[in-house]
Amino acid sequence: MHSGSSPSLESVMRAKSAISRAAKSSRKPVKGGKASAAKPKTGKLPEWNLTDLYSGIDAPEIARDLQQMDANCITFETDYKGKLAEGIARDDGGLWLAEAVRRYEAIDDLAGRLGSYAGLVHAGDSIDPVISKFYGDVSERLTAASLHLLFFALELNRIDDAVIERAMQTPELAHYRPWIEDLRKDKPYQLEDRVEQLFHEKSQSGYAAWNRLFDQTISSLRFKVGTKELAIEPTLNLLQDRAPEKRKAAAQALAKTFKDNERTFALITNTLAKDKEISDRWRGFQDVADSRHLNNRVEREVVDALVGSVRTAYPRLSHRYYSLKAGWFKKKKLAHWDRNAPLPFAATGTIAWPEAQKMVLTAYRGFSADMAAIAERFFTDRWIDAPVRPGKAPGAFSHPTTPSAHPYVLMNYQGKPRDVMTLAHELGHGVHQVLAAKNGALMAPTPLTLAETASVFGEMLTFKRLLSQTKNARQRQALLAGKVEDMINTVVRQIAFYSFERAVHTERKNGELTAERIGQIWLSVQGESLGPAIDIRPGYENFWMYIPHFIHSPFYVYAYAFGDCLVNSLYAVYENASEGFAERYLAMLAAGGTKHYSELLKPFGLDAKDPKFWDGGLSVIAGMIDELESMA
């Protein structure tokens, strides 16, 4: 993920947005009831080894690399600022510019290493003041250093297309063609150099500061469930507890603490929406989500078609499924806190970490030995941080770091079947990031739309493997229902999130929104998407507050639905394919950001611009619900 269309250093933005699904890494012992109680059941959980980046936050190499970064950026500016048009006109202009891009990429890689380390450490413990200071200081240094590089993309984009094209006949510069062509898509939205510099420099005291406030606030919240004071992750986890009274108590605890903090979250939301509106207006974006579409290299009409298809399908997907689920619980309606309740006929017990590892790697190996071999390194080389810890941010992510290093996965493993699917999901990202790294720091990053394809495909492989091995009818029903719930959470829920964001950002143009008004918008989109079988009780109106994507990556969420529907179509091709599908699939991942998604999908005969494309992906979910209805 990188952020917005401002032509700043890719890795600086990437390091900041790593925290968008965030959490952090300290070696503190686990304290508190939930986490320590879960430990024996799940087995010993791995903590990541960040020494592949740096040995610690006080490592002398960090100070050395920050100084090197400063020096490299200043030298780069001295050598090239104001000289690109003249340099490219030389007889060896292509070679000259290729050397400049190579140096720019090397700086980007170093910035990625520094920023990633600071981000990952902060993700492991966002409430430790020493770590927070370290994260803030490194972010400031990177932003300050990269100011010397802002000119490069701006100046490059002022060069005439024909001149650039002629220079790219040189093989050394032709290597960077995908990056240069991608960069030039930002050209209509670029501003004058000093304004770009101001936007970039002010980000530290602007949206980056509000992002950090959100992270620190959400990590420090405590929720009183019975006699225990829990952090957000174990509290959310109770919404999937088998005991109905625990689910209700958790939902009420969430509602109370959110209510107590609603003014802070409303202020953060309003401020960031206004900040984005100012940036969009200056850059000339017409729609509230256009900057995200540009960043994803996806056309607005394709996203609109996806959203329209999903919203039209609500009745035959989520409405129908939740009606079925209410019936399984012998109720007409389910309270909102029972939406993700474990099914009454689902197997009980905790899945230990070694078993989860085996499940995912076996599924990957059944598809491709190469894919499994890459995924296995995350376990053997300690690239995963799995325990729940105080101060560790909720959720899960796979952060690519930088091509000269390797990705790291963060998750909060508590032994649920969903946690196994989360592991499969994040390892899908991880495999993708390892394969794409060979493209270098500038061309390894993949737009979100395709980044989520790799992760959801990893989940689907794991699910299908488990389904094929399940002979018991009741357990098959539970597995199928669990997958449908995950797909509804990935497709229906994320499009509802996108609709919510659109409404908030659009209304914010007319003035601030109170927490109450934001809650009304939330209830409206949730009611539409969940349907009549979910009884939304008081307190749910503030559940928008904890979704980090709204804060860190506005309009990010539709990428999940894009990826899920695309994978449904892709998997259908796989099931009907002759030999060679796995090789084509891994080649698609290895392309990283060097090709547009439409070009990458061609070998599979898929076209996301076809209006019927999304309906095909959604019909896979509907088909699973058909099967569940036939079992009822």
C-alpha cells in the first residue's frame, strides 16, 4: 500500500501505511487473563525476529543509515535538480536517466528498511512511550530527507512524452518503463513544487499525527467485561465466543467504552476527512474516492460496477444467510453481537499453532511446492508475530518491508478456525511480496486490488483442502457456513464500509459531523447490508470507531471485495484448468507492479470490465448458500 497520488518517496508512504492494519513488536511478557489463558491451548506462538532489519531501536546502524539517507538525498538533489530535461537530451540521455532512477531506487530501498523497522516495532507495542518516540523520530527524519527527492518525479513528469519515449529505447531505462509510465498517470494531479513540498512536510503534523493518535488511543482503550479489563483484540474475540452471555457482555463493553471516547474518534474522523478534501480539491480529483482509484490503478467505473453488483446482491447473500443462521439458533432474528457467533453444530476446541501451520502449508503444497516452500520460511525464519500482547495493535497484516529484506506477518492468534484462515490470508500476501521483490523497490509494490487477490486465493486453497477432507455432514455444513460468513465479511461488509466512507466524506464537505450523525450513517449502511434477520441493538451505532482502514487508508476497503470476487472467478478457472495454472498464477504474482491488473488477468481469460464478471464471482457465494439451504 502506498498512499495518495503525491509523488513522494514510495517507501516513506509505504512505511507509514504499514500501520494501517497495524500492531507492534515488543518482547514484554504476556500479562492478563485472556492472552495467558489461551497460551497452553494454542501452543507456543512465534514472535518475529526483526534483527534481519536492525538489532534494536538503539542499534548504531540506525543512526548510521539515517545519516547515510540524509547524505544520499542531498547529493541526489545536487546532482539532478533542474537538470533532467537537459540530461535526457544528451546523446546518452537514456543511460544518464537510468543511472538517476537506479540511485533513486537505492535510496528508496534504504528508506523502506528504516521506515519498516520503525513501523513494525511500533506495531508490536504502540503504547510504550520510548517506542512511540522512536517511531515518530524516524518518520520525521525520513520525511525531512525525502523532501530533497520531491523534485524528481515532478520534473520527470514535465518532460515531453516523445522525449521520454525516445530515452526509453535505451535498455537500461526501458527496465524502468512500468514505473515511469505509472508515475505519469499522476501527472494531471501534480502541483507546483513548493506546494508539493509543503503538503509533504506538513503531513507529519497533519494526517500522520492523527493516524498516530488513533493507533495510540485504540491500543490504550480498556473494556470492562465482567471483572476483567480487556484490550480491544480479546474483547472483539469474545464476539465469537460460544457462550451467548459473553458475546452480549463484550458487545456492551465495546459500546460503553466507544461511547465514552466518541468525541475523540469523531474529531479524528472529521479532521482526516477535511484534510483529504483539501488535498483532493487542490489536486483536482472530482470524486471522494478518485485518489484511491488512481493509487490502485483501477478505473472508477470498474469499482462502481463492483459496488452496484454487491449491493444488488445483498438480499441473495447476507440477508438470506443471516436468516438461515437465525434459524439454526432457533430464532427469527439474531442480535448484532450474535452475527459471528460460532454455529451450534460447529466443532469446539482450540486449533493449536502447529496444527494451523500444517493445515495452511499442506493446502499450499497441494497447489504448488514452490508456493509452500516460500510460505514455510515465514515459520522457520521467524517472520511471523502471532501472540496477543498488551499494546499490540489489533488485526493482522503482511508488511513487505523492502526488496533487500523480506516481509513480516503480524496476527493475533487465538486458536479459532478464523485465525487459521487469517494465517492463510496473510501468508498469501507474504508469498506475493517475496515473489514480487525481484522487481526492486520501485516496481515490487502491487495495487491493493491485486494484492488482496493473492491473500484471498491463499484462504480459498486452505478452505477447499479442509472441505475435501471433511466427511461428516454436520462438520461440512459448519465449514461451508464459516466460509460463507468470511466471504460475506470480505465482500458485503467491506462494500458497506465503502458506502459508509463515501457518505461520511461527501457530507463532511458541508461541515463537521457529530458522532451521533456518523452513527446514523453507520446504522443506515449496516441495516441495508445485514438485512432483517440481524437485530441491531443500541450501542452498535459507534462500532465504526475501531475500523483502522477508515483512518489509515480511506476507501481501501473495496479492495477486499475486488479480491474476493476476482478469486472466485480465478478459482473456477483453476478447477477447470489443464496443467500449468500454478505456474501462470505464480508468474502473475511475480509481476508485482510491472503490469496493469487487466493485463495480468488476460492469461486466465478474465476481464473485470465485463459487467457480468462481478456477478459471476458473487454467484459462487450464492451457490454455497444454496447448498446450506438444501442441508437445513
